[in-house]
Amino acid sequence: MYVANMCFCFFLRTDDPESSEATAKHLIERYFRQLTEGCGNGNCTNEFCASCCDFQPLDNNAAAAKALELFKINAKLCDPHPSKTESNLSPDKNTELDSKMSNTDLFPPKDDFSDVHYLTENTVCMILSFCEEEGDYSALIRIIGRVFSNAEALVKSFRKDEQNATDNIESLTPEDVDKHEKQSQGTSETMGAASQAALSVEPPGNEMFDPCDVTVDIGAVRRVYDKLLTISQVESALVNALVYLTPNIELDLEYLDVYETNPDYLNIFIIVMENTNLHSPEYLEVALAQFCKAMTKLPVTALSRLSKLWSTYSLPHLRRMMETFQQLITFTVISNEYDTENLVNDDETVVAATQCLKVVFYASILGGDVDREHNEEEEEDSESDELTLHELLGEERLYKKGPQVDPLEKELGVRPLDSIRPLIPFDDFVNEPLNDVVEMDKDFTFFKVNAETKFSFQSCPFILSIITKSQGLYYDNRIRMYSERRLTALYSMVQGQQPNPYLKLKVRRDHIIDDALVRLEMISMENPSDLKKQLFVEFEGEQGVDEGGVSKEFFQLVLEEIFNPDIGMFTYDDNTKLFWFNSSSLENEAQYNLIGIVLGLAIYNNCILDVHFPMVVYRKLMGKKGTYLDLSDSHPVLYQSLKGLLEYTGNVEEDMMLTFQISHTDLFGNPVFYDLKEQGDQLPVTKDNRQEFVDLYADYILNKSVERQFRAFKKGFLMVTNESPLKYLFRPEQVELLICGSRKLDFEELEKTTEYDGGYSKDTQIIKDFWETIHSFGDEQKRLFLQFTTGTDRAPVGGLGKLKMIIAKNGSDTDRLPTSHTCFNALLLPEYSSKEKLRERLLKAITYAKGFGML
């Protein structure tokens, strides 16, 4: 049906004159009526007429497609038989109506409402009342089909201007108008306050969009749908009308730029999306899919208006639209099979629905709590006029700096990072069936190289799970590593030097900070691009070869040293178990720069770190300043105090006796005073200025007091990640998960995904004993085991089920301890003679494990 309609619409548009278009449309309508209703001649011999005795009945979809075929071949078209028309037509109309078959063929002028060219709430109520009295909804069905299948009619429908309603019913009889007015009064009374509540428009958090900017009376549209959707025949008419309408508006938008000349064209999409049944199967197969494709043809300014309008809707209405697009994506994905040859990226329906879902996504952000201010100043990279080697090799697209900016995001002036609390939780926009079929290697290529010609789901990262996005990040990191390796080989050939394809760090365990700091500082100054090579760590005096495990231990030891309270780089809160930058630290910026590099290298090399920062650190790394709300997890005691100040109902100035001068203690316990405003000690905090006091206090604690330390920390982090899509794909809480892993350890999931080697299987007795032993461990012992086997005590993104652990047989019964290859998450387990011995040997191994050797 979609193909037929598209062909029909394209055929109409190629010649373009209005008269030709109207003629072609009329002819196809006549063919359609001929196929569905016939000409009325019982002796008709036209095989393409429903009145012919040999004709096989067709449903509406098949008839529409057949009508297009008959139009193309100029097939025989019957004239209406007198027996069908003479009893219903007045003499002065016969001549005109004999020449065409239209909706007026079978009904007298008073009953068919042929003068209704668009709809208002009053008109619909009147026609509905008439149909209910007659016990026949055919007139209503025809009018709904006619208006909802015509773009021009739909644009004019349901306007806020009440004069439209008056103009539209001028041709109707006084009796009909009086009857309608009585019914509409009753309707208004019965709808009452409940309907008004349902139609209430909620103001978004920080958005100043005026719903009056659109000419549609949304309340009237919703009330009309409430009435119409209770009638099953009308539902079918709406579906068929949408199927007929959408190819036309798609071509209008793509080739005629109708929105630029008439911004009210947006009304079509506003009206259609108010249909609460769009998620039903009748729409999903064809109508909604075509509608989404048409919607993607809207210019970004129109999509921006749509998103702003929807952001004013109440949560149930916005959620319904989100679920409608999600339903279409899920329905399409599970109805098809995808592989490396047949990619979901090439499925027009899934792509279009995802792009429509993006409009709802930003509406959810705008409608919630948003902070567009408090942005960190971005450090601009100095541009060089010299061509880089990547540009000389034609690879600049793969290594372009900085994340791309979504056009809709730019038009709206809001980012997901600006969202404090969206109307709909971010996780609700993730579509799991889609994530299961996305080929991330191909999608990454489209994202980085073919963004102009191929759709990448990474351009709509809200729909991807963190597991899927981390795969995209992994591909990006690996390609950069291979590129740096190749460039190193080219440079070494030109300069005649020994190639150094890795970022090699040789450190001593007891001087790890000094060794790592000196080496990384030299690299960052001389050749920062070396930080994007694959990390290769060697501990002096140890034989371990770094296949990932040695790097994990290196990170762990560096963090243990840097976060040591004796060093004084960070302060530790015993209640929150979190670290914060020490504003009085005597350490130089290079130390903070190092920890930033370490965090960046961990993400870049796919390692999990045991760091404990509050969320505000990750928000600041992504470009936002800390605010009062961020104090809730970084400085909870201070947060509660300031919250109490804001909520205090008494006399703030006399009871609190606060000024705009604050104090805190330095590294040696001495008080340090700071004026939040000039001569702050002379400015009392009052009920009127307490919000300013709270904001300035939070800004000092989270931003100004640690500006030197955090700037160096962020600089080190960006040395590694500045060209990464990290900022574009991930939100702050997801960055924390990438760096720190999950703190939730589900060993049941780990047992399900573990593989066995060397003669072991899940049914081997020692393996059964092993898992019974592991499940009997306490949380601390489980973390020690995980540290011993994988090099970290955290679960990767997605949980322990995503960790591919191997348990291999390492000989028969022996007194030797179990060993592990942390690089490969492999546990070498001897076949101990008893469960008790297994437990004793395993506990000793995980408790005293440290260092690397060659087995």
C-alpha cells in the first residue's frame, strides 16, 4: 500500500499544475469507487467494476493499489447507472454529477455535508449528532476520510479562531445549527473539570515557549478524538486517511518546501499525534510508518517548534507519544530479521521513528528541570595551518576533533547535559530490541565516515544502552590506537628510528607515582598524541607481560597512592565514602594532571578504576559547573544547612546572623575567610538575598576554591579524550559507570556466562563445589576473588554477566594455590580432592595475591 501511494503521489507531482493534479486525483477516486461500490448497473460487463458479476471483491487497501494501476493504463471507467442516481439526485445536479463518481453520488445534499471543507469541534459534534439520530455514521466517516486525507483541509481544521467554526457551518440549515448548539452545551457541561484538567498545559521548567504560537486548538482536537475513537468505523477511516495523506505531505515537504511558505503546515503533525490510538496494530503496519517518514522531512525549525510545544504537555500525553514511537520501532524490529548484510540502519521505518523519538526526547528535557547556565569555559585548541599526517592520508574525517552537534539540539539551545530532571527518565528512551540488532562496527563507520549518506544510531544516542554505546567507544579507541601505531611506523621509516608503537611505562612498585609522573609529564609535553597509543606497563624486576592485567594493577596502585590521605591531594568524607579536591593542597598541578590522564587512559584502554568521586566531578568534566543541588552528594551536611536556610520561615537576618563572608579550615586546621561579595562581612544574609548567598556559597565550594586543581585534572583527562565521542554519547552518570564499573556484583550471572577449559565443565564436581564456595563468601571476599581473577573488584558495564571468565584445569590434586591470568580473566584451578581444601586454598590465594610472574 505504501509503494502504491508513493507512486501515485509522485506521478501527481511530476507535472505539478494544480488542474492536472486535481484531475488525476479525481480519476483515481472514480476508479476506487468503481472497484469498491460499482457503477450500479446489474448487467455491467466491465471486469474492473464491482457491479460486474465476475468481479472478485477487494478490501480498501487492495482497491487503492488497483485504482492506481487502472489509472496508469487508462482502463475503462463506467458511468454511474441511472438506477443508482436518479432516485437520489435533483434534476439541477444530474448533469454535473453524471460526469464523476464522488462521495456525493449516493446521498442527498442535505445529508452529505459536501460544503464542509475542514473541521471544527462544533462541526464534528453537529455531524455526529446527525449521524446518531439517523443511526448511520457513513456521512461522518466520509467527511473524516475527506478532511484527514487532505493536507490543506487538515491545516485549516481545529483553529483557535472561533470565526472559522461559524464560517464552516453557514451552509447548514438553521435546524441543524440549533440542534448542535443544544448538544454542544450539554457536551460542555458533561466534560466539566475533569476534561479541563486532562487538557491543561503545564509550563516547562525553563522554557518560555508560548503554546499560542501554534494555531491549533489542541483542547478541541483531544475532545474530538475522544468522541471519534469510540466509533470503530471512524477508526478505519482515520487509518486509511493517514495512509493516503502521508505520502503527499512527504513530497510537499521534500520538494515544495511548503513549511517555509506556510508554517501552519505543522498543524497536520500536531493534530495527527493527538490520536491516542496511533500505537495500535492498525496504524503500526503502514500508516504510522509512513507518517514518521513524512515527519522527518520537516525542517529543523519546525521540529524545534514541535518539540517546544510538546514540552508544554502534561506527562501522560508526552509519555504516550514516546511510547507510540517506541512501539513502532519495537514492532518493526521484531517483525524483521537483520544481519551484517541487511542492517537495521537501512530500515527506513526504524530510522524515521528514531528521528521522531528525538523530538519527544528533547521535549522531555525542555519540559523538566533545565540548567542552561553554569557552563565551564571550554579550552579552545589552537588551530594550525599545517596539514596533519591524517589530512595528508585523507583520514581527517575519522579523526576530526570534538563531538558533533545535533542540529535540533543547536536549534533548541539545550543539551542532555543541561537536564537536571527530565519529564521522562532517560532510561525509558532506550529500546532494547533495537540494541540487540544494531551492528556497532558498521554503525560506528556510518557515524564517523558516512554521516551524510548513512544513518547511525549513535547520532541518536538516547535510544542506545550504555552497553551498546560503550561498544562504539571501544571501536573508536581501537581505531585511534591502530592509527597511532601506523603513524609511528611511518615516522620511524622516514626518520630512521626504532618504532615505538605503544605507550610504554616502566615503573617501580615502591616509586610508582614518581616514575609514572615523570614519564607521563614528558610525553604530555613532547608528544601528547602518544597518550592515544595502546598502554603497555612493565613493573621493574617482574616478568609479567602486559596483555591488560598488568595495566589494571598499575592503575590500582597509582590510585591507592594518589588518594592516600597522607598526601593531601584529596579530602575524604567518612559518611559519603567520597573524595573531593583539597583546596589547600600543597601539591603542584602536575599531580592533578596525572590523575586526569589516568582517568582518561582507563577509559581509552577499557580498564575499570576504583575511584570514589561525587557525580559533580563527572558533570564538571563534561562541561557543567557545580551548583547548589550538586552539594547533596558531595557535601551533604552543608547541603542540608543551606536547604534549611532557604526553607526557614522566621526572620533570617536576626535569627541566623549570617553575612556574605564564609570560612573554612586549611590543610593545617587554620581558619580561612572568604568574601562571597565585596565587603561580604558587612552584608547580612536576609530573606530576600538568601538564594544569592546559597548560589555563591555553592559556586565557591564546588568551583572557585578548587579551580586550580580541577583545571589541571580536567586538562589531563582531555589530553586523552578530547577527540573521543565520549562527551556526545554519554551522560555524566554513564561516564562514571565507564570509569568505575558497576558496584552491584551478581555472581549468579557470572556463573551463567563462565566458560570452562582443560577438561572441566559445569557438571564437574569441583566446579559445583567451586560455585557453592563462591556463593557462600561475604561481599568483601567476593570482591577479593574478582580482584584476583580479573584485576578489578568492579563489574564491567552491563554487570558481571558481560564478563567472560574462564576456569581452566591446572593439574590434579595438589597443595599449590590457584593462579590467574588477569589479562584474560582466566582462573587456573587444580582439581582439589575436597570442597574444604578448595575453600582453604582459594581463600589464601585471593587474600595474599600481589605481583606478577611467569608461569
